[in-house]
Amino acid sequence: MRPFVRGDIDGFFGLAIDNLVQLLLIDSLCRFVLGLPSEIIYQRILPGAAISLLVGNLYYARQALQLAARTGRTDVCALPYGINTVSLFGHVFLVMLPAKLAAEAAGHPDPATVAWQAGLLACLGSGLIEIGGSFVAERIRKATPRAALLATLAGIALTFISLGFLFRTFARPIVGFTTLGIILVTYFGRVHFRGRIPGGLVAVLLGTALGWITGIAPAGEIAEQASLRLPIPVIGEIVSALNGGLLLPYLSIILPMGVFNVIGSLQNIESAEAAGDSYETRPSLLVNGVGTVAAAAFGSPFPTTIYIGHPGWKALGARAGYSTLNGAFVTVVCLTGTLAHIAWAVPIDAGMAIVLWIGIVISAQAFQATPRAHAPAVVIGLLPGVAAWGALMAKNGLRAAGVGTPGGPPFSESLIGAFRASDTWIHGAFALEQGFIFSAMILAAATTFIIERQFRTAALWFFAGAALSLAGLMHSYAWTDSDTVMSLTPAWPWATGYAVVGLFLLATRWLTVEDEG
């Protein structure tokens, strides 16, 4: 297989746009939510992100070429790799922002630096968990039905990826509809523009032009001048954060986020195998963890992950080169201050149709790559992700109304009664939100084994749900002034519920008889 093929261009535009969206989010959240100075963002965080992304992208490109050489195939697609979106938001809102607010309340002279240091510790902890998880993940993968792994991914793709960008498409229909039409025709219609111009390139260029015509672009002022910013290790900052006691207060966030990254990457490896590319689990996850540790060591508080979307990139004809191109692109963007100019000139709307398409492909794969009889298990596996996204939308709506904001009423248990008055059981949504990736796997796996009448194995999955609930990794949440967050305390009602169903499944051999036919 050649290092670069024509399909790598389309794949590059898709993956680069996806990674660019994450970088733009980092720039926006760090500046406007955390209030970090541009020196930390452009001289520390972005160069650190560049190192982590370059390490992974080059490794996974090489891994794809090795698999192609070993199997004699020419259609092997590299595992996509990038910054974890869920962890990005989690680290900003659950670690860095609370650390900054606590530092301000304590009268610290530099709360922004405290927030950054707390994020570095969270990123380092996540990377170490990912490295440790690489040695046990293959056993989890072999014991978990494909429907459980792919349905969990599909729930994330359908909601956090697809629906968010679908809202944006309909909010700005001139750009959104035009670019979506191009992507649907060229990707789903399996046609290409004359001269073999990549559909992704056409969508981005036309979307940018329409953005300028309609006033979406440019976006404000350019935040930083372009200049070379080389990565510098920040070990001293990490040591300072450890000495400052920034680890223990956020361990309840760092631990589940790290486990989430391991399971999410594992699911994406399964997704790649379902698409025809079988990669070894341990080295794939190990390099992912190394990339996250490298991010922290060079100043980025945001973990990396084996990305969602392999079947989509493969369907575009991407092979190994798109990963190499993406690594080079991100490195240049992050080390030269170019991101500020891109954020000013190219609206996210110009490339969002590509990301929306990826979410659609991932959701469809959950049904296409599993036995038809397991479709109900896939649907059940989708629901916790949908619930988690719904809970996020409810919280965003409350904040937009002033709840949980400075000067407004705080988040509290009174919200449960207020929502229940409209027959909205928000307590259940907040409970499902915590550890939803585990809930999705457990419910989908158990349903798969129930469909196969393997009731004992299904019972074990429900008992696993009880154990995770007792550990506080599922369903246990606590109130803060502006959010509901994971609380590593026993979630007794849910643990009891899982255990009761498990016991019932063990008793089915005496309580039930098989239907005829």
C-alpha cells in the first residue's frame, strides 16, 4: 500500500476539520471561559497539543502501513486520532474552572495559572490510566458483544456529534444546507467532481466563501500574531500543581475520565475491526496513553484519544497518508499561531457537514456491523448517550436562563421538583449522565445475551452494573452551584436495581419456559 493515495486528501480534510474544531474550542474556552492569557494558550497549551497529536498520527499511519504489508491488502485505513471532545469539556468545566474559582475565592494572585496546572494534572492522570488500561483492555473487548461496543459509540456520534452540528446547520441554513448537500452527494452518492477535486475541499472552500458573504466570517479580531512557538516541557508546573494539592480534589473527575478514554478508544478499535481493519489492542491503546502524557508534559491539559470515525474515513478512500497529513497540519497550526488566523477567517460552519456525516456513518455502522437479531440491543445501547446529551442540553438551557451563573440561583435539588411538574424526570437524566458510557455497554451487552438466551452471562453484566454503581462510577452525582458532577459515592438505589435484575436472570431457568418456534 502506498503511503499516500488520492483518498487521503478527502480523509485529511475530514479529520483535519474535526481536529481543527477541537483546537478552536480550546482557543475559545480557554480565552472566554477560563480567562487564560494568550501566552499560556499559544506558547504552552497549543504546542503541547501539537506534540501529542503528531506522536499519535505518525504512529497510527505507520501501523496501517505495517498491517497492509502483513496482509497484502491495499485498503487499510489508519486509526483516526485526536483530542477527546468529552474530556475537553470535562477538564474545562469540571476541573479547570472550579480550580480557578477556588483560587479566586482564596485570594490567589494568579488563578488562571492554577486552572492550567489543575488541567495538566488531570491530563497526566488520564494518560497514566490509559497506559495502564492498555494491558487489560483486550480481555474486556473479547468479553463484550460487538453490539455493546458499537452502540455506545453510536450514541455519542448521534448526539454529541450529529445533533449539535445539525442544530447549527439549521441555524445557518445558507452555509449549512449548501455544504451538507455537497457532502451527501459526493460521500453517500459515491460521485466526485470533475477533475477529481475532493468533495471535502469544495465544501470547505464554498462554505468559507458563503460565510464571508453572509457575515458569519470573519469572527472578531485576530487573537494572536503568527510566530514560531516551540514546545517547552512544563514538568515544573506539574510538580508545583502536585505540591499545591490540586490532585485529590479532582480525583473523582480524573479517574472516570481516564477510564472513559480507555473504553472509548477500545470501542473505536472494535469499530475499525468491524470495517475490516484489525489492529492489536495493547500497542494501539499504549501509544494513545503516551500521547496524552506527552500533552501534559509539554503544557496541554487536554487528553488525546483514538478517534471516532474510522469507517467514515475508510469509506472516503483514506489509507495511511491522511493521518500523516493531519499530524503535519496540526503541528503547523499550533506552533505558528496560525490557529488564531484560521479562527478569524474560516467559520466552523464551513466544515461541519463533514463532521455531521461522520456521526451518521458511525451511527449506521452500529446496525450494519452487528447481527440483525441484535438490533434491539443496539437501540438500548443508544439511549444512555441520548440521555446524557439531553441532560447537557437541559443544563445549558438553565444556564442561559441565569441558573448557576454569577448572581443567579444555584443548581439544587429544587430543580427536580420544578422539572417534574412538567413530567420531566430530570433526576433520571442526571443519573444516567454520570458514567453513561458504562451504562450503555452494560445494557446493550446484557440485552444481546438475553436475545441469545444466555441469561447467566446477562446476569453477570447486571452485577457489573451494580458494582460500578457501588463504586460511584455510574449514576452517582452531586450538586455544585452550576452543574451536577460525578460523586464517587455508592449509588445504592441503582446498585440495588441492577442486582435485582441480575438475580432474576439467574432464576429464569426455574421461572420461565422457552416459547415454541
